Amino acid sequence: MKTYDVFIAGGGIGGTGTVATTISDPPVCKAPIGDFAHVWVTITRVRAHTSANAGPNDSGWVGLVDLRDTPLQIDLLDLEKTTTDCILTQLGSTSGIPAGQYQQIRLYLLSNSPAANEATPPSNNCGSYNGYNCVVVSGGGTETLQLSSEVQTGIKIPSGQIAGGHFTVPAGQVVDLNIDFDACASIVLQGNGKYRLKPVLHAGEISLSTTAVSGRVVDSDGGASIGNAIVLLEQKDAENIDRVIMQKLTDTNGRFIFCPVPNGTYDVVVSAKNGTTIYNATITLSVGVGTAMGDIKLYPATGTGTIKGNV
């Protein structure tokens, strides 16, 4: 961004004045120097804070997604072409956002030259020589996307760029985030011919998605979490037959989240085998979208021909 002092001669008014004019580097999106097919960035974590003034190193940050051991590349243009609902779920979140009021979000990116001890994506859409953040020009090659402070301090989404200035997650509800990147306006062609990322996230385009259902699967005796449990989201069809709409496995902490989920009510069916322990299925009926189900208990099978569970 360049700032110029413009001096105006005072014709019939007399005197001179100074006008500070700010000219932004123009974004690049059209051919021949734009017209991107993909804009790849590699995300390492997402955090939120209840204070709009909290710095990146202050205490009180809540981790929404931590991908530092398994960084994930996403295509910003794909976010524009398709739905932006449930970005945290797309990044692998299994719990959504904890209850509370938040005024700031930060998305952290992997450096194009990560340290030797930093994890990298198993496959790199940017190729071997373009770092881990890049633009792919339609009909052309791949160019590294230069980063500024996003690696150390994260892409900051302040309260002014969150619908309503903040977002509140009530207890007993599960929410995710809608994030709309203006990819074309966020990419700047510099004087040296290199591309730089200057993220543009417009006010009101960061909002909550309540189109989710989440919970945690636990053992009925002691409440230990059950990983790799099968969770089915079912809904009755026109013939009153339950059909599987979505299915997932719980993470190591027993957590799962479905998002986005179309409006309506669903039956949630959970079953699991944990080592030598086989659990009977637990069915929860008429679960509404936006529900945080909390702990779902599974009961070990006690013998052949026995059906046991919660309805």
C-alpha cells in the first residue's frame, strides 16, 4: 500500500493544502496475469478469543482446530464456488466451537519454508518448488503465494469483520463458522512479479452456522470415551423408512460432528467395538439441527439375543 501527499494550489481561494491519498495495490484476478484456477493455502490451526484486543501471544485463546501435526491445504477459490458453511468441520473439527462469546478469530498458515521439525501436508498441490501456499493460473503454471505475518500471528478476523461484532455459542448448542474469503481481492501482484496474500474478509461475511449435530460417545461404566465408534444420522423417507443421511467415526476422544445438516429432525444411531468389548447400539430419536447432544452412553453387550440401549 502506497501513500502520496498531493499538493493543491489555491486558485481563487488562496493558500495550499495537503491531501493524504492512499492507493492500494490492485488485486489480480483476470487474464493474462490472473484468471486463477486454484488458490491453495495450508492451514495449521484456527483459534478464537473473547477479547477483540487480545494479541496473538496473550492468554485465553481457545483452540478451534489444531492441524500443526497434520496441516491441511484448502482451495480458497473452491470455497467461493461451493458452500462456505462449516469451515471448521471441513478442517477436521469434531466438536465445533465451545460455549462462550467470541470477538476475534485467527487462521494460521504454514510457512512456504517450514522448519525441519514442522509437519507438512502428505501431498502438496503447489508442487515441489512453490512452497505450500500458491496460485495456479488457468492454462499456465503455479506461482508461490508470498505471506506476510500470517504464519506467526495468523490471519486476523477482528470483531468488525464478524456479523454483529461478535458471536455467541449458547450452552447445549453446536455451531460452526461460515467464512467467505474474497480470493481475488486478497491476491496482489507486486512490482517484482510475485504474488502476495493480503486477506480480504468483508464485514458481515463471517457468521455462525447452526446446521450441525454433535456429541461424544462414552462407555456407560465410568464414562471413558470411545474412539472409532460408528455414528449414523438417519431420517425417515416418504415410506417412513429410516435412511442413512450421513455417517462418521468418532475421534480418539469419542467426539463427532455433522455439518452442514439440512433442516429437520434426525435419529442418531451409535454402535462400537472397543477391543474385545462389543457395544449394543444406542438410538436417540428426533434430534434437531443445532443440537449438542453431550455424552451418548453405550452399553456393553451381555450375551446372545440381548438388546440393550437408550431410546
